[in-house]
Amino acid sequence: MTLFEECVYAIGHENLRMLTSRETETYFDYLCTLFPILPWGRIDWEKVSEKKHIKHASEVVDWLRQRGIDHYDVIVLWNYSDNPGIQTTLERVLHAIDDVVAVGSDTFILCQHGEYAIECFHDGVVTIGVPKKKRHFHAGEEGESNDHCQQL
């Protein structure tokens, strides 16, 4: 079983939807419209004012609640991976977080409503943040051009 298959199994196949290649690309573009991206494919957290480094998965929901955020439908994307993104819930992702981050070197957990993103970087740093400009995603839309998105 591949690491991606183990992730799907841990989340529960009935609890997720695999994205098409085009949907995965579109969500990466959407991430790039919400957050500044460094040339090596990491969110530039220095330019994000509302953020927190996460030490334990239990901190995530508390941090979101403190900000009045209650949207927990997420898209999981893996940088430098041929695996498709998946659509599921934050609860499912956090429950299977070790299997989720094992799939690729860098993992992005993006709120479907554009209210937050969680980056699990390959160096072990996990950061959650809120974009400066919240922009709702509409299926089929094209993201704004961002040169650094090509890195993702």
C-alpha cells in the first residue's frame, strides 16, 4: 500500500472525495491568491499577520474558534507530489494527521471557504494562518496569476 493509500484508509474512503488533476491545480492556484508564496513553495508567514505555530493538533480547532471560524470542510494538497488533492473535514485530517503528512514533503490543509490554511512543512514546522483578503472559491474559477504558484 502506498502512503497515499494509507492516508485514504486512515481518513476513511467514505469520508473524502479525491480531486481531479484540474481541481487539484485550481486549489493550488486558490491557495496562492490567499497567501504569499516563497520561491521554494512555502507560505511566506512573515507577511501573514494572523498566524500561529502549532505544536499539537488539538490547538488548531481552539485557535479557529477564538477567531469565530467554524468552517471545517478542507482541501488537502501535497507539494512536490503526483497525488491528487482530497476534500474532507478538518476533524478527519487531524485524526489521521501522521498519515496525511507522510504522503508528501509539504502538506497544505486549506479551508474550502478560504478562511485559513495550515502548512505542515517538511522541516517539521506547522503553521496556521488567516489570509489578509478572504476570497471565496467558486468551482471552475481560475486563480490569479502568481509566479510562485509554479513552485507548488
